[in-house]
Amino acid sequence: MGSLFSLTLIILSWASLLSMKAEAEGIRSAHLLDLLIRDYTVKSFDRHLRTGIVHTVHLPANFSGIKVDTARFRCGSLHRYGAHVKEFHLGSGVTVQPCAKRVMVVRQNLGYNWSSLYYVNYDLSGYQLVSPVLGLLAYNASSDVSFGNPFQLGILARKKPIKIDFSNITKASNMTGIRPLCASFEEGKVTLKNQVSPNVCVATSHGHFGLVIESPPSLAVRKKISRWKMAVGSSIGAALGAFLLGLLLVAMFVKVKKKARMEELERRAYEEEALQVSMVGHIRASTASITRTTPTIEHEYISYPS
């Protein structure tokens, strides 16, 4: 009985791992990733933690590379004192809409691997990320609302913008002479702004943010090749290939004809060697080879004695 129970647990664990792996491999939407991170954050959240204490969320192994931290605040306290959650600094005066009694603030660091989703979901033509995408989101965490399915809240910072410090996570720190731009990903579009200080960006609301630089010219040109140019290039390539193939066939035909002609000349030379040809006036005539006839005596001479 005990072994059967253990086997059942193993099968369930295995099925759960396969399900999570398939779930992660099927993610092609940045919004879907946000929802999954929210669900895992809610499941792991300890309501008994003190308000304002940041703690780490442990995601399944198939979400490796993503780092998530969360903290719960009172809406009024967040407005009066602000908050500091990893790279995000929310100044005083920040508002939450709608203002729920308790707010769960979630900070995401998608790492370079999962940040590639933003190349798929947003138009980053001509630019490349030099930092992981960071996310700042807020959800309702009040006890009077089903905590198992919290709804998203808006964070607005009109008086003092939210500061985002990329200093410890960007590759741009090792690039001399290059000043990245701040990228804000919202509602299917990308907004680019200058930094307020090295590796520091500001925002007036929640969302996802990153640092970008212009792509090398060769990469930018390659991305801008339109479909009709590719079609024209393919057609020219096909025509050139057909032309070269035609030249090859002509060369082979000429070679075969030349070989046949040489064989014919050799055959005729062989025949003319056996039967000599001479010119009689303007006429070409065959002549037999000259053979000298050996003289013979027709009658034997018999001498008689005198």
C-alpha cells in the first residue's frame, strides 16, 4: 500500500513537471508571462510577513533566469512615504488606482533570455537590449477580495517620477562612448527617452523597462530588407543560375561536336593513308601505291654444246 502511494506521488510530480515545462515552452506573449508570474507570486506569498518587507519569489525551474521580488503595502502609506523595491524607487506622492486597502507590488527581472520575448511582441527594429527587461506591477492584496485571483492596479507618479537604476544589471557599463536610451514597453508600443543620469531612467507609471542601443549598421540594414526586395533578388539569382546552366550546356555540346569532328578526321586520315589521294588538275582521285614489278624470264635458255 505504501509503495503504491509513493508511486502515485512520483507520477503526479512527473506529470506536474511536464505540464510546467510545456507551459513555459508555449509562452510567446509578454502579457501571458506576467499573468503566470503573478499566479506563482500569489501562491508563494506569506500574508504574515510585515508590510513593506521585500521577499524573493521562487519560481519553477522552467522559468530559470527570471528573478521576482514582492512586497505588500498599505495604499495610504505608499502614497505618503513611497517605497524602494530593488531597482525601483517610488517617491512620496505615488498613487495607486484604484486604491485598495493593501497593494502587492511585484518587481520582475526577466534576464536576457526571457527578455527576448520583447523582440517578438514589440517593434525594436534598429535597436538591441543591453539590459534585462525590468517590470513593476501592482495587484490587489486586500483580505476582502479573493486573494487567489487578484486584479491589476495602476501605479501613477505624477509629482515625483519613479526612478529605475540599471547600474548593477546592464552590459552598457563596459561600453565606452555609448549612452543607451531608456525603453518603456506599454500597450504594444515602445517609447524611447534619454537617461536622467548614467544607467538611470524615470517613469510616471507601472510597466516594463529596459536600456537599448542602436544596432550595428549591418544588422539594422539586414532587418529593413523588405519582402519585395528579397523576391527581386531571388528572381535575379534564379535567372543568373539559368543563364550559367545554359552556358554549361552549350559548352558541353560544343565539346561533344568537336570530339566527333576529331574522330571523323582521324577516320578519314586512316582511310587516306591506306588509299593515297592525289590531285589530277582540280580533281581529287585515289591512286594505288606504286609497286615495282620484279622482271622474270619467260623461257629458260638452254645452251647447246657446239
